[in-house]
Amino acid sequence: MSLACDLDELYAQIPYSYGCKECGWLCCGHVPISGIEAERIPDEITAMSPYRDDDCRFLVDGKCGIYEYRPLMCRLLGASTEVVCAYVHSDKPLDLEETTKLIRMYSDKFCKRTLFT
């Protein structure tokens, strides 16, 4: 199985979350992103998104410009009791043990090369 398929399987374990207000600053700071996650972001998006000191380089008008390609930590926001947001919620959030297990799996498998947004 490819790393991309493994990553998709890991993402599939994250419950659906909702309620983003697109405020653009409460949660959209610099987050770790693995090499394989970075490779999924189309070059034309990356080229138009210069690095910024204050927040995520992919934040566009208060919204995630890479939502379809967002990294694990962004996907966990509101989907875990441990990665919280005032607005984003899940009906069945991951608890500490489940969150830790996912992050360990992610770290062990995908973080040989970690970047930051």
C-alpha cells in the first residue's frame, strides 16, 4: 500500500467536524505538515502562497485555501477533545487516547520530513 493510501486511511479515522466561522486567526497559525502532505498541495497554490510570520501561508480571506489538502493537525481541530476551537465541533470527537494514537501513527509513518505552513 502506498503512503498516500495510508494517509487517507489515517484521515478517515478523524470524525467529521463543523461550525468553522472562517475567522482566520483563532486556529490558523503555523502547523506541522509532513512531506507527503506538502506534496499533495498543487504547485500553483504553493507558488501563490508566500510564507508569512503571523499565520498560515494558505489562509485566504479568512478561509483555508488548501482545505481539501489540509494537514492532520488542521483536520483534528474540533474533531478531538484535545485540539479545540471555540466554533468547530464534532458530534463524536476523539478523546485523548484516540487522538494520541492517531498522532503517533502519523508521526511514525509520515514525519521523516516535517515542514511548517
